Amino acid sequence: MTRPLLEVRDLTLWRGARKILDAVSLDLAPGETLALVGESGAGKSTISAALMGLADGARVEGQARFDDVPDLIALREKGWARLRGRRLSMIFQDAGAALNPCYTVGSQLSTVLRRNLGLSRRDAKQRAFELLESVGINDARARMSAYPHQLSGGMQQRVMVAIALACNPDLLFADEPTSALDVTIQAQIVRLILDQTRAHGASCIFVLHDLALASQACDRIVVLYAGQVMEAGTCDAVLNSPRHPYTKLLKSCVVEIGTEQLDPPEGGVPGYDDLPRGCRFASRCPRAQDRCWSERPPLAELAGREVACWNPEDAA
Ligand SMILES: Nc1ncnc2c1ncn2[C@@H]1O[C@H](COP(=O)(O)OP(=O)(O)O)[C@@H](O)[C@H]1O
Ligand code: SF4
Ligand SMILES: [Mg+2]
């Protein structure tokens, strides 16, 4: 493997006495798309917030090398100002809330371009127009002077994609970028994000709540439960033949309930106040053994992927 663009090691995040992320490690190659999946409350958004320096009020430990930046976790606000929006960028879940209602979309895009790339007013306007066209906004010239509320949800999210990619970032975080949209529009926006990140040569961490989408859209997958990585590998290996009981549970929900959403019928992520010392999945795991409660299983190589489990599933 070429040198990863991002190497996260033992990322641990505390909010008061609650350990929200517990030693999360993951790698991302240049140009690669990684799906981060798990039920609500698994810590997906917290990982992206920590890696964007946006986890306000939390105590963060561990290391995260990003290209030539030795450790994102150790960065101060000044260092972040040089990275955010330029080399690291983010598409949020709700474009309607993330866009500023008081400025036209043309002016919001131009501002990003002028501030981060130092373009002149005229060049920024021209580039903003080209970016809006590239994300499939019809009649982009006229849309430049539209306010966000004058656009549909899908169009607003297209504008967010244009803003996020305006400065050719090396890494894009897309945090459930389509969950506020109609199902019919979701696939279009996912495709747009993937096409655009590829066109810009960026890597992408796609926070998803949908396994089918993850397998279609991403190269590799990290399955997260209560702030611990349970299984990680290519989408092909992990989703076709899951070896972690939690991945298997998630996959069976998709099949049995006939929904693509990850909402298993029983349980859910347990409260962070009362977690076992060992494997955090133990209270819901049909394969749990005594040691699972007290000893945390390390993330270890198994059948071409990594699995954190003392008693993994057999090959499918
Ligand atoms: N700003 C915050 N303050 C306190 N707790 C938070 C905050 N953000 C997230 N959490 C808690 O952290 C846990 C993980 O949340 P989150 O990362 O949003 O999960 P996901 O994105 O996977 O749904 C949840 O228990 C959530 O309540
Ligand atoms: S370590 Fe134990 S409790 Fe955790 S998933 Fe594996 S078998 Fe289940
Ligand atoms: Mg989230």
C-alpha cells in the first residue's frame, strides 16, 4: 500500500467521564473512499469532528498523521485555520442549516475562493460559476444570485459540495450528506460527491447510515460500535463475509427488515455511562464469552480484514 494520506492511531475522546471514542485506529490511502458505518450514537460524527478540530469541549488523545502534518490532534487553532476548508473539508448533513441564509450562493462560494485561494473578485466569481456548473446546477449564472432558501434541498446540497471542493482539498468528510434529502435525490447526490472527489483526486471519509450505499459507493469500510472499531477492510470482504458478530447483525437487519437503514430492532448503542471494560458489544452479542466482558479484544488481522473479537464468526 502506498503511504496512507491519513493514519489515525488510538484516537480516544472523552466528554467528562464518558469515553465516547475508545482507541479508534484507521488508515486512508490517497484517493480512497472510506465508509464509516454503525448505528446512531456509534461515534461516527465524533470521529469526523475530532479529525477536523471541531470537537469542542472534549478531551482528545491519540495521534492522527495527515500527509505532512505529524499530528492533527496536537494542532492549535492557527494550524487548523491553514488546513480547514483548504486541505480538509466537510459536507454536512443539513445543507439548509450549514449555508448562510443572508448571502447569495454565488457570494458564499466567491468568499471561500477569495479567502482561501486569494483570487481576485472577478476570478472568484468566474470560478464560482464554473463550480456551480460542475455540480450540476442548471442555469448556474442565474443561480449565483439566489439565496439558499430559494433552492431545493438537493440543490442546496449541490452548493455545499461545490463549496467543500472549491479549494481542492486532499480529504473530504461527508457526514450523512444525504439523510435530509428525498430518497430519489439521495443516490444522485452520493454519485455527485464520489464523481467530484475523484475528479479532484481527493480522499473521502463517508459517514453513512446505510450499508447498501456503503458497498456501492466506497472502497473500504470501518464498522463502529459505541466508539470502538469492530471490523475494517474492503467493502467486499467485510460485507460479503462478515467475521464480527456486530457486522453480521447489521447485515442481517438490512436483509430481514428489507430496509437499508441500520436500525436493529432490539438494543441500540448502550449508554456510554455503563459500558463493559472489555468488548463494548458484549451486552448484545450472541457469541459473548466470559473474557469478552473484561478484556478488550485487539483489532487483529483475520481473513484479509481486521476484526476486534475473541470469538469471531466462521467464514460465510
Ligand atoms: N457535543 C456533544 N456533547 C455531548 N455528547 C455528545 C456530543 N456530540 C455527541 N455526543 C455523544 O457522543 C456519542 C456519539 O455521538 P455521534 O458521534 O454523534 O454518533 P453518530 O454520528 O454515530 O450517530 C453519543 O452518545 C452522543 O450523545
Ligand atoms: S469479543 Fe466477544 S462480545 Fe465482542 S463481539 Fe466478539 S464474541 Fe461478541
Ligand atoms: Mg452522526
